[in-house]
Amino acid sequence: GEEVAQTPKHLVRGEGQKAKLYCAPIKGHSYVFWYQQVLKNEFKFLISFQNENVFDETGMPKERFSAKCLPNSPCSLEIQATKLEDSAVYFCASSLRDRLNEKLFFGSGTQLSVL
Amino acid sequence: QKEVEQNSGPLSVPEGAIASLNCTYSDRGSQSFFWYRQYSGKSPELIMFIYSNGDKEDGRFTAQLNKASQYVSLLIRDSQPSDSATYLCAVTGTASKLTFGTGTRLQVTL
């Protein structure tokens, strides 16, 4: 597609429940990034992929967060046993292969509310 | 010290004036510098990028980079109410990871 597609737009979970977010990058883009934005402020980097391989996962809280980018499937970000502080907008972005981090194109985000 | 620092604002400028947004970064080996605009409740969109020292102009926008001072700025000429948004500075450091600042909220007043 011509835009980064994120689903769902909104997700409400009770504390302790699982949350799964999806992202389809722009066709032809090899890099996928996940960011967390809390309270419309700082963008926190979570993880990046080069095709289906993890490129950088230094931002991922390892205990409860996991992510995958499998061939012919949307990428996913899964949070096991959600906590209140996981409430945020989760943005996915993609970019071309030519130069890492050049011109990130963002999806519209998934608003996760943990109650 | 944060990796990328911006004044959170709000920065208020009258319509037609020049808005000047500033950003400093800590990684001296940083290579690429980006300005994203984010309207409230929306996703960020790239408006400018700069790789070399000096100025880069695109329409009403000018990005300025000074690697010696570790400083990048965005000037918006003839500011319009539609420019009111949060402007995010993003920097690619030596680890090739894109790091965002917390953003500066710009308000263009009539």
C-alpha cells in the first residue's frame, strides 16, 4: 500500500490482559519501526526490523513486550499482561532500504488504554 | 542530559512572523537531522531533513545545521495559523538509531 496501515485505531484492555497491535508498512519499504508516545510527549523507540529480522531492539521492555515481522503478514507488537503505564499511542513507521532512517513514514497510530 | 533537547514551548508568534525552533543534540557523531510536524491527535509527518552544515530551504521552511555546536534549527517564514502544531526534532546518531526530542509546540496567533 501507499501508506503505513495500523490497526486497530483504539484498543482498550484491563490491566493484566494481552494487547496486540498490527502494522502494514508501505510496499517496498524494508525497515519497520515501533515507537511509543505517552501523553503526546516523548517518542520512545521500541524496536526496528529490517525485513523480518530484528535490527535494533534496545528500546524493548523484554519482559512483556514482543514484536514480529513475518513475510506476507502485517508486523505485530504484543504486550503480555498490560500495565497502566503501557497506556500510550503506539506508532509504527517504515522507510526505504537505501539509507537507514531516511524519511520515516508514520502510520496513524494505535491508542492503547489500559484500565 | 537528554540525547535530543527541545524547548517544549508553547512558542507563540503572530501570523506572518518568522517562527524559530531550536534543537540541540548530544551525540557528536550524529549524521542525519529531521524535522517532523505533528498536529494534535495525528501522526508525525516529515517536513525537512538536513545532512550537511549550513542552511537548506524548502518553500517557507529553512533548516539550519551547525555540527560544531551540535545545534539544528527550523525557521518558518510567513507563519500561518495552519502551522500551529508540535514540531519534533529527530537525530540519527552513531548507532544509526533515530532519536526524537520531546517537541516544541508552536502557536501562530491571528
